[in-house]
Amino acid sequence: LVVKVKTATLLGIEGKIVVAEADFSGGLPSFDIVGLPDAAVKEAKERVRAAVKNSEFAFPAKKVILNLAPADLKKEGTQFDLPIAIAVLAGTGQMNCDFSDYVFLGELGLSGEIRPITGVLPAVIGAKESGVTKFIVPKENETEAALVEGAEVYGARSLVEVYNHLMGIKPLERAAKTDFNNNTAFAVDFSEVKGQEQVKRGIEIAVAGGHNVLMVGSPGSGKSMIAKRIPTIMPKMTFDEILEVTKIHSVAGVLKDGGAVTERPFRSPHHSASLVSLVGGGQKAKPGEISLAHNGVLFLDELPEYRKDVLEALRQPLEDGYVSVSRAAGSYTYPAKVMLVSAQNPCRCGYYGDDSRRCRCSESDVARYMSKISGPMLDRIDIELEARSVKYNDLQKPDGEPSAAIRARVEKARSIQAERYKDEPITTNAELYGALIDKYCPIGASEQALLKQAFASMGLSARAYTRIIKVARTIADLDGREDINEADIAEAISYRSLDKKLFK
């Protein structure tokens, strides 16, 4: 007799159905797990043995072979404990019921309790796409699993509860469909930012078009303060975006309270972060900070302090919107569509060009400090902003424009882009490329002349040239205009002025 129990495993952030096949035969008692299991899966036999006995069931004194099919797919994690235990109970005749339409996920404690696991949401999505609609998961993970439309989810706290549910003794209560509130009340607001009107204007344009930003300014000029308020003016996430972000956070094991991620992520890794922690990878190829910031903001403060190889590794994900992590066990692709917001001082001491304090750095010191940011990395920055020291009089001014008012303009510009690109594989101006730039960003002769002049005098690259046009497209969208005019081009060019001034 071979018993088959459905469960799931993960390939990156994609769930795949796995079948736990158990065979029971005579001979010396043994329990072997095959099917390319990792160490955590191999240890499941000890957890399952103790959980079955301590739940007052009998563990078979037989030769048990447990195969996790397909056998060529590497199995990682502890989510296989529960399906293995169900296979044992069914294969020994202690549970005679039909569970073929269920997927089981959960780690077992030695006393039989079911503990939460990571990656439940993508596992449920993958299994649902394979035609399975019923799921038994740890109680702590039921809210996450219930996000999936059409999934019949039951949260259980112990092996005994699962047994009673399947046998009809005491059915589990079906998890209610997750009803989340997307009206986030932020603790911070743009109205608290004093002065820096040009920087705030640049940030508004950046958010409206999904553009990458670099802020350069002396210490205390408000760069970090402004960056932390960017999520308050970003459009609310759609349900599909919420699902995608929640999947990534679930796989990474950073999902809070087992619920959905309804706020746009804001990730701010320290400048000592390693390449793996930022881009992703490691022994189990987990998503990195750039993927955890998907559909949100990746904030890199003190940009030149990051290791050069770490910054260079960001170039491809920033351009393509995804990151590929290759390991011996396979290749995994994680979404990484982020708005990069970076900040730095203009020199080592921080006061180069500041009119309030004298800089102690030589010209060569400044050049050496700024050269830590490579040309190709700079080319991926759409908007460069100079944050000047805040004056005393600025601090005495009344509160500025609130985030809600800025967000309303941003959402209007984003809605224009959504309508424009509804038949294209992009959603924002920052994603425009090649033929799409020619199609959606036509510019006249006077605008071309202005661009030609800037291209020659500022030594711009071809990539910087296209980014100026994309920023100009966003400026026109904020004003509700279909055509890009000279003023839009001129303002977009002004956001590349630091190329000449600092990055010589």
C-alpha cells in the first residue's frame, strides 16, 4: 500500500506541488526519506516520530520509505513535517478518510503542535494554479494563505486538530478571506520638511514617474528626513502588487504578524551590507534588500560608503527590474522593481560647496570621494538633487504642503501613465525603453536643439540622454499635458547638473 499526500515546495518565490509517497513493508523497523531532501527535511523523521507518539497515535514498527516526488526537485524547509505525519497515520490505518483534495503545510513540534513556516503564500498560489483548492496550514499562517482568491484555508494548531478535521470529529473553522485596510496612517509627513523646495519638487517628479534619485548635500540638510517621507506620497498599492510583495516577504521570513504587506516597502540597509544581503543569494538563495523593496523604495544613505562591488551588482537589477540568483541547486529569479533613493555628502568632511561651513578637503580629496560612484551607476540615476543647508529663517516658516496634497498629484500623473501604457509591458515613465520612448515621448525641433546643446556641454551619455527625456515626460504628465515642451526639457536637464559640478 502506497499512501500519497499533497504538499508544496518553493522555487524562488514560485510554489510547486510535491507529493509525499509513503510505503510500509515488513522487515526491521526503519524510516527513510528520499527525493532530494535537505538536512531539515531529513530531520523530519525524528520530529514526526515524536509528534505522532506524543499525540497518542501509534508509530509503525515497520520499514517506512517516504518519497518526496518529483525526486529531481530539491526539497528545503520544514513544511513537509505535517504531510509526512498524515501519510504515516493514513498508511497505518489510523486515519481512514479521503484527503486527496487537500494540500498540507506545516512544521511539527515534538508534542504535536504545528508551528508557523515561511513561504506559505507562494506555496498556496502555486498549488492553487495546479488545481488544488483546500489547504491546511499552521494557524499563524492562515491569514497569509487566505489572501489567495478561491483558496479554502484551514488553520490548525496541532496534529490532533488536523486528524479531527479530516475524520469529521471536529471540523476546523475556515479562515475568513483577508480584508485589509489600505488607508495607512503615516507617522511622518512632508509638511514637516522645512525649506528644500527644489528637492521636494524633484522628489515629487521622481515618485510620479518611478525615477531613481540621488540627493547630495551637507550633513543636516534633510536628505534622510525627506527620503523617509517618500512612501507617504507614493500611490497606494493595488491588490496584485500587495500579493507580489507579500510573497517575497513570506519567502524571506520577514512577514509581520502573518498578514499582508499593504504599505509600500521602504528598505534602508546599512552601508556595511554585503553583496548577498543586498542583491540576494546565500546558501538557500533568499531574496535580498532590493527584492524586499519591490514596488517600494530602496534607500541607500551615504552612497560612497558602500563597497564598490555591491553598488556595481545593483546595476542590472535597477535596469531590468529583477535579479537572478544562480546556485548549484538551480537559478532563482526575484522581482526587484524599486525606486532607488540614494543620498551622500559632497565630500569626506561633508561641507564641499557649503556656504555656512568651510570644507577641509582638497580638490583631489573631493574627486577621489566622488569617484567611488562609477559612471555606469550614475547613468542609472534619473534625477540628481542638491540639498543645501537649511537656514534659520526656513525653520521659522509655517508647515509646508502636506503629503496628501502631493500624493493626489502623483496619483493623477500615475493614472495618466496607466492609461497610456495599458497595452504595453510597462506601467511608469521610468520603464520606457527604445521604441517606446520614440512612440510616447515625441519632441519638437526646439526641444531637440536644447537637448543637443546640453549633450555637448555636459558630456552626457546616451543613457543619460534617454533619462532626461523620460523625466521630461513625467513633468508634462504632472502638468496634465500630452506634449513635452522646452520648459519640461530644461527642468529635466537641470536634474543632471551635478554630473558636471561634482562627478568630474
